[in-house]
Amino acid sequence: MDDIIIAILRSGTPLVYVTLAGVIAQRAGIWHLGLEGLMIAGACATILGIVFTQSIVLALLIAVGVCMVASVLFWFVVEKLKANQIIAGLGLTGLGLGGTTLAIESIFGSQAAVSAPFGLPRIGPFFGSFGNLSILVLLMPFFVFAFWVLLRRTRFGLRLAAAGEHPYAARSVGIEPSRIRLAALVIGGALCALGGAELAAGSLQFFSQNMTAGRGFMAFAAVIFGAGHPVGAALAAMFFAIVGALGIRAQLVFGDRVPHDLLLGLPYIATVIGIWMSARLRGGAKAISGFGELRDN
């Protein structure tokens, strides 16, 4: 039983961090389809940072810095150049996927996986069989609670909701929606960096091409499935992780009796079903506040 829980936490933790980035962007009125690109950029920057600096702190700072800069670029394209945010987000994802591959090939002369000598700090033997989990797994529930407080119980959260739902009204009382959205995207970029760092350096300690494998889009789906609520979206992300862990366990149980591709595809099937259920039960994305006004023109 412990093995299943550990597998769920390892696969679900990076997804939760990226999902929170999607939640805060959605609250600001931005549908963030660039989560995949930011996540893989954070993963790549973390491993390269560890390799070249031999410091996990510097590696995390580099990853956070890279994702924040990319988030500012995304904000500039969407807010200042008035680009369609869906297309811009997909462009950011393409930039992250292609840019990391180009970076690895330029630095090492090949597209092979890059291994790091060490990864994130572990939570320690005090937690028994869970001791090999990284510190970011332990901090994940605290991040979810902190974001619930930030979005639901602070002045910044109220300003964020106003900027996302009624930007014209927000401007009339002295709130600048563009600046609020910039802050939301920058915070989200840092979260995507942490998600990518957990994915690459939490237990694997290496980076390979396309290693996010659509997790950014699963996080976007979790935002919709969780109705834009930080706790609900985090639970939706963990649900996808549970399905993935059960799929891996099913491979061991059923062997060749069930196609492996079908079992590996269970998280993505669950994502589609989750979006369908959200549409049936709550009206899907339309039920989330701020959908009616995607961008303040």
C-alpha cells in the first residue's frame, strides 16, 4: 500500500504545483495553455543548474528565473500585443519543448538524457518508507493551503478576482488589471519551475526530451475540473495521478493480458472524462468565473 501512495505522491506533486499556476492565471482572467512549456523549461533548467553549479539552491533559482522571464514574455504578448491567449499559450508550450531540446543539443552535442549527480533534498528517515520523497512533496499541501488563503482571504486575491471577472469595473476603482495579471503569471511561472524541478530532480535526477508528457495540459484540465478553486483543482490533479499510478500497477497485475498502451493512457482518458463530467455537472469552463471576459480589450 505504501508503494502505491508513494507513486501517487511522486507523480501528483509536480502536477499540483503546475495546476496551482493554472488556477492563479485563471483567476486573473487568463487561460494558460503555456503550462506545459513552462514546466519542461523548469525541469531542464533545474538539471542543467545542478550539473553546472553543483548547488540545488542555485539550480532552483535558475529554474524559477527562467520560468518567470518566460511568463513575462507571455504576458507581454497577450497584454501588450493583444495576441489571442490560447494561441500564445500554445506557442509558449512549443517554445519550451523545442527550446529545451535545442539547449541540450547545443550544450552536449546530442539529444540524449542529461543526468544530475544529485537531486532535491529528501524528507528523511523520520518518515519511514516515505523518507525518499523530496522536500517539495512535503511542502505541497502547505502550498495548496497558502494559495487558498491568498486567493480567498487576502486583498490581493480580491483584486485578482476583480481583474479576471470585471476588469472594467476594477479599473474604475483604481485597480490596473494588466499589472495584476503580470503578478499572477510571474507567480505561476515560479510554481511551474517547482513542478518541473520536482519532476526532473525529485526522484529521477535526469532530464530527457518531452519528459513532461502532456502533464501541463493535464494541469490545465485539472483547473477546469476543479472549477478554478485551488483545493478542488489540486484534488483533481491528484485524481489524475491516482489513475496513473493504478495504470502502472495494473501492468504488473495483468501483464500482457491488457495492452500496455491502454494502461499508460489511463491518465489521459481520465482527463477527457473529467472535462466531460465538468461540462455535464457545472457547465465546464463556462462555470468558472471570468470565462465570459477572456481579455480586457
